[in-house]
Amino acid sequence: MSHVSSARWFGSGHSTLSDPAAAGAEAATAALHGRDPAVVFVFCSIGYQVPELFTALREQVGADTVIVGCTTSGQLADGRVSRNGVAVTAWGGAGFSVRTHVARSVTGRLREAGAEAASCLAGFEAEHRVLLMIADGITGSQHEVVRGAFSVAGAAVPLVGGAAGDELTYVRTYQFLGGRDGVEIMSDAVIGLAIGSDRPLGIGIAHGWQKEGDALVVTSSREGRVLELDGEPALDVFLRRMGVDESALDDPAGFRELAFHHPLGLSRRSGEDIRVIHDGDRADRSLICLADVPQGALTWLMTSTHDTLLDSAADAPGQALEALGGEPALGVLVFDCAGRWIKLGEAGVQQENVEMAKRLDGVPYGGFYSTGEIGRVRGALGMHHFTLVTLALA
């Protein structure tokens, strides 16, 4: 599925109407304003994943328009944020091109699925390119999707995207792909979008977390399970660093709350990648994370404050705008972490939105709260948590 479309534009719309058809119509109309889009992103809460959501949108787009999106754990557009609602973000005009490919039944073959989704890049020629990916948020080991995509995209093509959500219930998420003639609603899929432009594309990545204490070496690990830190059982090291004893594990919810506020940060050239500690295993004394923690990696326990998290809401879009090389921004697509919503709270998320809008200074934006963020400008990695990833278009 591909599209090359007169004047360039970027629009966003948002609705919290309870009826999916009415909400889709309101958000789509606000985003499109009668314009023919190259691509339309639809992000919605889990109760809206029905064909009727797309009816009005499909009536407003061109024959070659790509419609893509997913269910979320929150959405943002048009300067508004919601848990329950629909956000529509679109762009079009001269110089844009979009091509897609979907990998299905991805559980158990995530690296292969990432490579398959990235095959949309084959023969895709554009002066500026990025591979955008939308993945199922509950398949686990999402880093494998990114590794598979990188094996196809290589170092020359940046990666952005996020994992679908279901309002943090972790039961089932949905991904959307189609066009004017129909939109498929699916699960257990990875969607790849090759996005091309004759003007710059910029990516920003920021999280607002800071190192706490001395560095640790991951001396033994297996995928997302950290077995040893500095040669000691990882769980023992964590409990000691937190100043708590074994009894902290007697309350699983309490332990997860403690770990949630002290994730691991993996050393990268551009800063630290965040890994959420999901649980501790008493049997093998390991820490269980939601993505890979490579053996031999240098890591820290991380901490954050309300202010540092809010600062990153300006940093990520700021980086993306600066990457445009001085060209004015058309709009910004946002992938924000649902964990940040929990950390900031309802009022904090509204503040985050204010900080983002202030930094963008009138540039339209839209996106969703994800269960894992994809962002890679350099290096072979690109899976993040607790992070804000932005894509700016000139």
C-alpha cells in the first residue's frame, strides 16, 4: 500500500464522545479539514476498536491514503489528553511517501516479525526516510522486534514507534491497517511503515531519569531476566541498594511499586535506556525486566523527580525540531510511555502536555501512550520504557 500526494500539511483531532462512530467522525474531521492525507494515524482506547470508528474517516480520505493505528493506554492530540477517547493525526501534500507491511501471528517469532514488517523499506526511495513501527504491546520481548527491524533497515534508516496498549490491563491489544475501502482490526501483529519525505525528518528521545548510586555490571543475564549484578544475585543487590530486606517480597504489589520507581538504566552513547523491573524471583534471586538487559552491560538504578520528567516533555520534541536543521516544523508525532502517566499522575500528565505544547510553540502534534517506545537514531538498539519519543516533519 503506498501513496505520494500539493501544499504540505499536518493535522490532529481528538474526541471523547462515548460512541465510537461519533468519536471517530469528530476526531477525523478536526484532523483532516477536507484535505487529502497521505497517512492517517488512529489511536484509541480499547472500547473503540470497532469498524464503526473508521466509517467517517474512510469517507474523507483518498483512494491511496494509508490508515494505521492501535489501541492505547491513553492518547493525546489537539492539545488534549485522555484515557478514554480517540486521537487522529494525519499529514499530506507534496513530497511525502508511505509504504506499509504487516507481520501477523508474531508471538514466538518476534525478531522474524520485525524483519518482515521492515520489508516495506525494500526499494523505497526517498531523500529522507524513517521506519515507523506499531507492535502488539503484550507479546513480551519487544526488543526482538526492534532487532529484526534493524537487521533490514540497517544504520542508515532511523526507527520510531510504539507498542499498542489496552489501558494497562495486559489482556489484548489491537492494531489497525487499511484505507478507504476498509480497515483491518487485528492482534498479535507488527505493522511497519516506511515514511519518506523530500524534507528533513527529526527524532527526539528523552526520559528524565537520572543515575542513583554507583554503576553495576550485568555479570549474568538471559533476555530480560537479570541473574547477577557485579557477580552477586541481582535481587539481593537490588534489595540492599533499596535499603529493604527479604520481607519486601511478601507484598508483591508493594515490591512492584518499589521497583517501578527505581528502574535500571543501561549505558548508551546517547544516555541511558530505561528497563522497568517488573518482578523479583525468590527461587533464582533474579530481577525480571520487560525488555533485554544484555550480559556485560553497565547499568545503574535510576531515579526521577516530577520536574525532571516534565523537563523531558520539552526535551524530546526539542531534539526532534533541532534535527530538522533549521527548517520549520510541520507537525510532530508522539510516542509517550504509559508508565510516565502512572508516575506523573493525572495532573502531571496535563502539565506534561502543557510543556510539550510550549516547546512546540504552535506546531500541531498527536500520538499515544504506549507499552514500549521505539526510537533509534544511531547504534543497533532502540527499545525504550518510561521514555518519550517524537518524530518531527518539516
